[in-house]
Amino acid sequence: MLFDRLTLEERGFLGALQSDPTFYGVLRPRVGSEPLGVKSVDRDTALLFLTLAEPKPLPQYVASSDAQREVARLLADGVLQVDVGAGFVSGADVIALLGLGTKKRGGGCIASLSRDALRYAQALPIEESWVLADRIYAYNRLPLTPRWHRLLSPRANHASYLQIAEGAQAEKALSRNWLALSPSPSWLCWGASSRRPPAAGGPTYKLYLSPKPEALAGDGFAAIVSALSLTRAFQFKVGAGAAGLLRPDKLVAYFWNFEALAKGASRIRERLDGMPAHGVPFTAQVGGDGLLSWGLDPPPEPGLPGMGADSWRLWLARRLARAIVSARATPEPWRFAVERLRLEGVDTDTWAPGLLVFKEA
């Protein structure tokens, strides 16, 4: 739908996109169809959509790799259909036609864990994609047993467990190189005293440190703080309370660029060798044990209702959930979800983000 023909309220949501000279409007699902979300489109995509309102061959100008990728995404999302001789198909039925689904699997233990998460998600009788996204995002969290509740609740017990109370071992390590930032209900945060965060608008590189919660007791968290102090991380956070430490992505460090992250990860691996790993699904593994992995937060999606700045894993979970729900009629919806994410520039063998993710998120 052309921007000018949207309601005043809808145009208000999309106001930030007007600064893009190529912006045309939005594609949104018909009432009663399986939604894959509202999609902003540029003029080239709108022209293609309008050109193909009646069945006809693809126009000659659709020759660049970027244009072909967009056509593949429109086919996978059911916006366009293709005639295969026996009728028109789209969605999960075009995966083999597009030459997708033939990639080798691999990527280590975290990639295997991620595939387990998707098989689990497709088995759930959930048709609301936003509900399913929450289940995908939360996969591999440990249950809050009475033991963990006793050890980590309330906050005083949590501080004692991590040794961050005043005068404790981790608190001393923190005081040498880190400044406490305003906490949130879910996170405790610190910023490097000698480094400033990057300017707003650039990509945020995240290193996930995922030890089992037992490994954080005693001097475990202090060892992690000391290891992080040897890197160029400008900030890090650790989950607050029992729920925070039982999640797989319980500790996240932030870097300006991938080079700094890679060097930092190497130093941390040396210092934390042998620490038992928990493992964060849908992140790119660093090393062979699953203790360290990384991701790249996409920028905000301006102007789309309900779509603010997502974390890397939430960005993935939402798209995977929509794809699984849309492919419920197929034998293995998770396979379609994996290939749909590949069209977004994600290496779904290793879950490493490509530059296309940041460019087009």
C-alpha cells in the first residue's frame, strides 16, 4: 500500500522511513491469511509487485543478485507465486525450487542445540507466532528449582553467590576496571572505566559467555571479570536474580567491532579453559565447547508498528517463529524457517550474521 494512502496513525508509525528516498509503502497480509508481518518496501519492490499483479514472466531488470534475493524472499513469504506447470506455488513449497535446503549442516554444539530448539518449536501446538517466538528465545533455560531459588533469591543471595557484595572477590576485580551502570530488573551492568561506548547508529557486537550457573559460584564470576578486563569490551552485563543466571545468555559483553570481539574471545578462552558451558542457541560458536559465542544486534526497524530495536536472538526468534507458523502444513516446518533466515543473510549452519543483516534489517 502506498504511504500516502495509509491512515494518519499508520503514517505516524512509518514517519521515520520518509527520509529514505527509495521508500514506497508497505506490504501487509490480507485479512484471514497467515501473517508474516508488515514489510516496508522500496519503489523497485513495489514496481515488481504491481508488475506481477497478473501472471507473467519476471521482467528483464530483475537480474542483479539483490533483486533476485528479494524475489526469493517474496516467494518464500507468499507475496509472490511461481508457476511450476502443475499450478502456482509459494512459501515452503519453493525452497527446493530456489535451490535452497541443500546446505551442509554443522557449526558445532551450539548449532546442534539451535536445531534442537527449532524441532522443539515445530512440535508445539502454538499458532500465534509471537508466543512461539518467546518459546524459541527461551530455549535451554534451566528450571527454577527450590535449590536455585534458595541460592539466588533475593538479591542479597544473588550478590553473595557472584561475590559482588562490597569487599568480596568479584567486587574487587570490578572496582579496578569497571563502573557500575544503572541496573534493570533483569540485568546488572558495568561499563569499562577506560573506554566509551561507540556512537549511536553503528552495529553492536555481542560476545556471549555461557557458563553453567554452578561455575559462577566461589571465584568463578571473579575469574570472568578478570578475563573481560583483558579485552576491549566497553560494557558487559550479567543476569539478575535466579531467572537471570538460569538463562543460557546469562552474561553478555559488548564490543565496537568484530576484530576486538575475536581478540577478546581468544584471551577469555585462555583464562577460562575448562569452565563448564551452558550454551546459547542461535549464536555463532567461538571455540569447541560452547562457552563463548557471538551475535550482531540489528539496528531498529523504524516506523514498523511494534518493531523497535531487537536483540540478535530476539530478532532471529521472531522471524523463525513466523516462518514455522507459515509452514505448518509441511512435514518439517523448521527446515523452511532455517532457509527463510538464510535469505536474510544469516549463515544458518553456524548462526553467524552477515553484513546483509545489518544493511537490510
